[in-house]
Amino acid sequence: MEAIVIGAGVVGLAVARELSLLGKEVLVLEAAKAIGTETSSRNSEIIHAGIYYPTGSLKAQLCVEGKNSLYDYCKVHGIPHRKCGKFIVATDREQLSELENLQINAAENGVSDLKFFTPDEVRAVEPAVKCEGALHSPSTGIVDSHSLMLAYQGEAEDAGALIVLNSPVISGRVEQGNLFLTVGIDDPFEIAASMVINSAGLHATQVARRIKGLKQKDIPPTYFAKGNYYTLVGRPPFSRPIYPIPEKAGLGVHVTVDLAGQVRFGPDVEWIDELNYDVDPTRAECFYTAVRKYYPALEDGAIQPSYSGIRPKIQGPGEDPVDFVIQGPETHGVEGLVNLFGIESPGLTASLPIARLVSVSLGLLQENMCWN
């Protein structure tokens, strides 16, 4: 086998598509019984503009490139999406300077279309929003993440890729220029490949630690940041996403409007030790407090638990955000192996250029081709 991709989330499927279109023989191993059942399908389904991330970071570069690529891809492949824009709101006057800093940072990242709106200008288009001012991001959008994953899967399979479900990777080893993976639980088997891409998302560091020959010092820690969502009952008062000023571990409890017009609030940040997707109804009180800062008309009993997602962080509570880690042979010394660590938001937006950067790391493309 030429290439094995571990994980059939949105990024793993984008990588499989990329490698297949480059003419490689590709096998995708997915532990679950369906594609994209974890982080890829449990998020806000936002096409991010590239506003928040440190200038020069992979998140900034890949998000901006990915946004443009993703809009084009959705148009060509008929994937449901909408470039609806969003507001980032300051709920007190002290936050106005933070909006200015966000606008400067966005411009340095190549996002030059942000515009400041006064409270009256915001109310003219989003009457339910209370703020002291806002940034409007016209290039932010929403997308049907499952349709996107199906499109990536379809292209990969059309180019010869094989996707195998219920196939967890339980161990691996490096030997004589090949990578050997042991797959399955009840009746495990071993398969060899010259290239392995570890895109296991929440389980990426765990998979890496099971590969003999990979130095443990090259594997970062993983922390699970659970994000809970609540659905608004009744008529939607918003026509686009509304975001507060971002916080350290995330972008704050924001408004998401899906393609059907349904309004959700979230995600919050709940640090957990084990994977658990239950939404605790008692967290609602914190949601009311957060949302009423910009939507004071939210009535008691108007929200109900919806779903949750878990972000694979490689920094812990209270620590500064960490960039994507796309770790190839130049870092860990194992030829043909690429580990993808900490691929959280904006991973969906950046999925196409992440896949191209994997090809660069494997020596299949030149680096300047990734930024075309």
C-alpha cells in the first residue's frame, strides 16, 4: 500500500482526496462506523474568515487560503453553503479597543474587508442585538459539513481510494523504510505502507504513542475541550452568526444560524478528562448570562440542550492557544509519516490547504504550490 490515512473526518478525507488525485494508492482507516462522527460533525459549521489567529501562524495562513478554496469548492460541487457574514460585537465600551485590535490583526492576516458598525447600524440589520459597536465580516459563512465530507469522500473514491470503517489502528512500528500498522480489535491484521498520515483527530496523539520508532518527545499532550450547544426555541431573531469578543480557549458563546435558519448558542468551554457528549442541562444558566450580554431579550426557558463537540487541544486550561501541528519527517525523522496534532477550529475551513501541506511534507508537492 502506498498511503494510509488514519481517520475519516473532514481533514482525513481531504487528505485522502488530495493524495488520490496525485495518483497515489490510498487506504483510509476509520475507527467508527461512519465518516466524520466526532469533531468534524459536532461544530458550528462556520467558514471562518481568518480574523483571530496570530499573523504568520499556520491557522492564519491556512484559514485564509482555505476560506477562498472552500467557497470555490462548494460552488463547483453543489455543496449547501451561504456567505452570510457575521458580527463580532463589543458589549461594553471597554471592548471597543479589542475590536480595533482584531481589525488590525485580520488585516495583517490578509483579511481586509472588515468594517466597523455603530450600534445603530447593527440594529438596522440585526434588531435583536445590543452592543456598543461591532465588526462586520462579510466573508464569513456557513456550510453543510456532512455534504462537504461526502464530496471529499466521493472524489477520493472516484480516484481509487478505499475507505474502511470499524477499523481502529491499535499499534504500529517502523521497519526497513515501511510503516506497519496493526488494525482491528476482534480479528486484527497488519498492513504496511510507505506513507501514513495520522489524522485521527481526538485520538491522534494516542495513535502516535502506539507507533514504535516514533520518539515520545515529539508527541504533544492532548487536552479535551468540550463545547456544548443549546438550541433557541421559537422564531429565529438573527439572520447571521453573532460573536462576542473571543476568550482564551475559544471564540465565546456565539450565535450560529444554520442553513435551515435554526439558531443555536455555543459552544462554551468545558475541560474534560474522558470523551462524553452529554449536554448538562444545568449549564443553561451560564448560557443565559453570556448570551444576554448581546441579546438581552432572551427569555427564561427559551433554550434547550442540543449537542456537544470536543476539540483536540494541545494546550491546557489557562494556557495560550497553540498553532496547528503538521509534523512530518523533517521533525520526527520517520520517513513517510505525517502527524496532524491539534487540528481544531479552523480545521474545517482549512481542510483543503491542510491536505496540500501534507503532500508538501511528504515531498509530493513543492512548498510554493501550497499557497497558490
